[in-house]
Amino acid sequence: MNAIIFSAILGVVMMFTGIFTNKKPVITLTAIIALFVLLTANLMNSYGIFSIQINTKELLHFNKIGLFFNSLIIGATLIFVLLSGSEIEKLGNKTADYYALILFLRCGTAISSSYNGMLMLFLGIEILSIPLYILTGSDKHNLKSNEASLKYFLMGSFTTGIMLMGIALLYGATGTFGMASVGTGALPPSAGIQGPAFLQVAGLILLFAAMCFKVSAAPFHFWTPDVYDGAPSVFTSFMATIVKAAGFFAFIKLFSANTNLLGPTWNILLSFVIVATLLAGNITAVFQRSIKRMLAYSSIAQAGFMLFALYSNNDLGTEGILLYTVAYCLATIGFFAILMKVKDYTFDGFNGLASTQPVLAFVATICLLSLAGIPLTAGFFAKYYMLASVVKAGGPLWMVIVAVLFAAVSAYYYFKVIQAMYFKEGQPETSEITNGFKFGLVLVAAGIILVGVLPSIVLNWFYF
């Protein structure tokens, strides 16, 4: 509960900060302090030191994994602001409002990780989504940003209707919005699916489609490239990491115990979505000329791997999604921070970066290697845990083989960037790069390598 309450209060504080000062560095510093306070409050809640007690009538349930996931997400948001706060300051005179929206969005992620009923799931996802519509269109002088915001809003609103329809069908079948009753019914002995069981199946399928849209899983991924490409790069980084991870956690929590009505159909449906997501993300990314758009398709491919945690539904899958959250957020936030310093987003724009900015090129290489799942980086163990969870759950071996093959395909387009930085000549044009920014990038690279060598650092924190 600490994370929800403090996120809302600190969001209001950030709104008033913009009234009392126009100095953007001061506003950014206030946001950093607010995130430190939020992280401290959530950790105190996790260890039972201080917790705000509110009777939620069992609408919210706070457990260890939810609180731990909140800590990871708040930490990732803090790293995001530390590395990319200067880019947020360049987006006009509404810096305080942007940080307020980010903190309000954090309130949505906290609800999404602790909901215990369909109503709170809906509220969490909407609080998570609505600020993003605004942040996507924050660059008002850029037509691509305006188009991306409108497209995201319209498609997101349509998906919200699908989600509400699914919730309504589940309520019609069970008479409650609680999680305990969803999917607990049994199929009638007569042929076919009738009555309440049919409503539950239809409701679950509609919810599945809506959540696939939220995490950009195929075939509901079509909005992702245009929205990610059109949004300001600093907020694309935020959407592709923190928001996606929060959506996946809510997705997995919803369906981890609510698929018995679908029977074998569930595995077939999810297998199709996983393979389609890996295929659409990786193959399309190969043909992109813009690195930013390539990363958009890459995020779709990463979603395919994260869906393995939903398929396996075991302890390895749980550990895997936590490791994936850390690895994916560190690598993507770090690389996007570098991308925003290079004025040309094409592959040619990175030609010769190693000779002019060796620190940036080195950290970018570590981030890309992690995204590709190369050993000694955090991404390797993240992908390993996902695949191992499927094997442990008795899943088909062909799915693991397909995932490994697509991981090899992803290495191709990630290594194209590394090739441009180290093996091609050029003078990439970059904006001002401070020593503090370089130091922050080096710390991110060190974190990626440390988790890649000792993943137990993350997991031990979760268990102990």
C-alpha cells in the first residue's frame, strides 16, 4: 500500500513543484528525491518496518513477489530519470507535469502488481495507460508524436472496451469481480460448453486479447512500431521497459491460475501467440533502417520470451520474469540514453562512434549483447530461465528450439549496430555529453555484467 499512496502524493507534489520554480534541473532533482522516497517507502513495506494499513475489502493483496517487483520497477524508474532526465527537460516547459505523470503512472504499476479483483485490474491498467497517451504526444511540434498519441489513444480505448466486455462476462458467470472465482468452474459433462462456463471462457479470451495488446504481443502488436517511433525517444524508453514489465506482471498474475476452463486450448493458443510474437518481432526488425524502429520491433520479440513465464507457470518462470525485468530494463534504458545523444537514428549515424565516443560505444555494446542474450550479460540468464521454465513444465521441445533460433536472428540486427560503431568509419554527430552521464552509463554496464555473472544477487534479494 505504501507504493500506491506515496506515488499519488508525490505526483501531486511534482505538480506543485512546477508552480514554485521554473528551473528544470531543480524539478528533475525533486523527481529524483521523490523516487528515492518512494523506493524507501516500498522497501519499508516489504520488510515490515512501516506500512500504511487501509482496509481494501480484499480488493488488493500485497505479497512478497508483488512488493519485490515494485522495488525493481521503482529502481528502474530512478535509473531512467538519472540517465534521461536532461532529455525530459528539453521537451518544453512542462517538465514538472511529465514527472507528475510518471509518478501517477507508478501508482498504476503498484495497483497492477497487487490487484485481487477484476475492478482493480481495470483501474491499474487504465492508470498505467492514460498518462502514456499524454507522454506520447508531449512533443507538440512534431506531427509524428501527435499521430502516435492519437493512434495509441484510439487503439488503447478500443482495447479497454474489450477488457471491460471480458470482465462483464466473467461477472455474469460468477456473480463477483473477485479473482478466486474466475476460472474455477468446471465444464459440464454434456457435450459442448454451456451456460456460465461458456461466459467464463469467452471472458477469459477477451481478457487475453486485451492484455496481449497492452504488452504488444502478436497478433495485437501492430500499434507498437508507429507509437514507439513517433513518441519522444525518452518516453519510448520508458514505455518499452517499465510499462511493458508492469503489464506483463499483471498479465501473468491474471492467468497463472485461471486457465483450467480452457483446457488444452490454452497451451495451443499461447504457443501460437509466442511463436507469432517471436516471428513478427525478429524478422521485421532485420529489415529496419532506423535503430529506434528496430528497437520497437525488438521489444515485440522480447515480449515473446517474456510470455514463456506465462506458459510455464512455475517457480523458474517467476524467477525468470524478475531477472528479465532487471536485464531488459537496464539494457534498454541504457541504450536509449545513448541513442538520444546521437542525432542520427539510422545505422549510418552510429558509424565510427567507438573512435569519437569510446565510452558510449562500449556501454552500447554491453546493452546490445544483453538484449541478444550473450553469456556473461544479464540477458543470457534471463532467457535461460525462461527456456528452462518451459522444459521444467513439460512444454514441447520445439518451442525452445524455435526461441533459440529467433534469439540467433536477433543477434544479427543487434550486431549490425556494433559493426557500425567499431568497424565502419564516420563522424557521428552527438549532443553534449557530460562526465556524470558517462559515469552513469558505466554503472549500468557494470550492473548488466554483474547480474550476468551472479544472477543470484537478484534472486537472493527476492528470497531473503
